Amino acid sequence: MPPIAPAVSVQVTPAAEKSIKKGHPWVYAEAVVKTSREADAGDIAAIFSSKREFVALGLFDPTSPIRIRILSTKPKTTIDSEWLTSAITSALEKRQKLFDDPDTDGFRLLHGENDNIPGLVADIYRNVLVIKIDTAGWMPHIELICDIFSALVKPETIVLRLSRTIEPTGKYSDGAILRGRPVKGAVVFSENGLLFEADPVNGQKTGFFLDQRENRAKAGKLAKGRDVLNIFAYNGGFSLYAAQGGARSVISLDIAPQALEAAKRNFALNPQLAAKHETICADAFEAMKHMADRGRKFGMVIVDPPSFARKQADIPNALAAYEKLTRLGVNLTDKDGILISASCSARVSAEDFFDAVLKTVRKSGRKFTEIDRTLNAPDHPVGFAEGAYLKCIYIRLS
């Protein structure tokens, strides 16, 4: 079986060689010493040391700061359709237990670098598969990827989503339908028995934030009889679970009106939820301060902000933002209330995030008990340091 693309020989720095041998899946542009020719996106990079010793095979992307994404460190590997099929099959098999849940049909099937297929993500919403590409290296291989998923998963529709850094080419644009029938509006899928809308064509990420499924469920189990404030609510994921868990009332707060409209529609999809649901469209920091100044208190406060640290230089400001949100959240949490704080900033370590939250809670002077800490969801495995992006802490305040 022929390789999926021509090979180009690449020499890397000793530091990059060492990093690859330790299992890191990226080679940055500045670590490339020389190439045997001018390579195209999607070519297979055969990486060698300065002593001409084999190091790895990777996917080349001439336009990205991450110049090569590692596919294999085994010297006699051929990166062909059989290799890619095997790699995707392995990722699906890891999630087999999840597929057996009749109440859930939205999952991450493939988690990029963490499933040893860097730069390629796949999510399924009922019968709609969304393929997200984070490197132009996969663009020449889109049809092969579709063929493999069509055979293994048999979706009715395949949607393409592109990272903002990738230039669309021809029919391969962001939101394009690659296979099957067009997607008209939202796709409704089930998560632990709750119905949600996903927008695979125009929504954030692949249309929904599947990675918080387990945290949503955990929050729901703690919500019984409580008035719940969900900050950065987006389309109301945590809010619906709180209502399902027996919350007395739920407020979804977000700065985006279209997100709150989606939250209302999600509640409408689940008429069995009895909790009173209110939406507030406002800046989170300002609204939290305003509520605290008015003496508002809640039995549960959920703080799940977007990423505050997209680059290394953002880390100090991100930690300051988490501390400020925690301070505001503590002020809004009633006696015997629960504060739930999450972070999706990969550059902020779990240790630094948990320390920032707990330090702020201690400064408040309130007695507290840490209920739990969680990390990545099971269908979002961690295969390298940067893959450990999600963390969440549950605190009961006296």
C-alpha cells in the first residue's frame, strides 16, 4: 500500500530530537535545521538527527509555527491508508464503553495529538460527524479521512471545520458538508438523557463543548434544592443539568445574546425540567460584582470561563482573572453553598489553577471543604503535557 504523501527528509536540532524521544508531538519551525527539498502541506517528514539517525515520521505544514506533527517514532513504519485506519480504529475502541450508553449520543471520537493523530479532531452528534482540522497538513488527505470514518462510523453527514489559521481551498471551507445530506440548523443530540442543540456548521469548536459532560453531571447531582448561578453559561449546559438534579431555580449568565437564546431553546427541548430558568445578558465580572453589592446569594455558583491564556505571556493575567472570579464567586455563594470553578486554559497548569482558587478562598476568611477535583473527560484523553487543559474544582463554603 503506497504512502499517503511523498516524503521529505528533515534534520532537526538536538533539542527537538530529545523532545521527540520524550514523546512530545510537535516540532517547531525554528527547530528545523534543513530539509531535502521544499515540502508541501501534507508531505511526510522523515526526521533525522545530525548524525543521520532516524528519529520519527511526521506531517509537514510549511505555514504553521508547528512545522511537523509527529505520527510515529517507529523506523519501519509506512504512513499509508492502512496506518491511518488502524490509528482511528484504536481511538474508537478506547471509547467503546461510552458508545454503549443509550442516553448519550454525542462524543469526541478522535482527540488529535492525544490519540496519536495530531491536528485532527472528530466529534459525533447523533448521526452527524464533525471533522476539525488544526493543521494544513491534513488538507490533502481529507477524502481519505472521510472514507475511513464513513466505513467505521457510518454517519449520515460529515461536516468539515477548519482552524482559523488554515486557508480554505476549493470545496474545503469551514462548515462545508463533505458527505451526506446538508445540515439545516441545529442537530439535536442526547447527553445523559438531556437533549441539546449542536451547531456543527457555525458553532464554536465543533458545535458544542462535549468536554464538560462529566462535570455537568457532577454539578447536577449537587444542585438539589439550590438556587444556581451559572456564569459564562454559553448554551446552558450546566444550567440544564442543575435543573435535572432538582435545583430550585437557575440563572444562566453570558455576554452573548445568541448563546442565551440557545440556552432557552435547550430548556424548551427538555420540558420535564421543573426549575425556574432565567437568563441574564451581561459581562460576567460586572454582573457578579453588581449582584454581590446587592447582597444576592446562591446555593451553587458555577464559573466556567473561556480560555484566558492563549500564549505564555498571558499566564499571569489569566491567574489574576481566576482569582478575581473566585473572589466574586465566594461573595455570591450562600452558607453551605457550593462553588464550582473550571479552567480550559492549557497553558495554565492544574496545580497553578487549583492553587489560585484555593488561595483566594482562604483569603476570604470563610471555612470551606474541597469536595473534588477533576481533569480531562474520558473521551478527551491526555497524551502530552499541553493536552491536559481541562480542570475543575468543587468547594463547599461554610
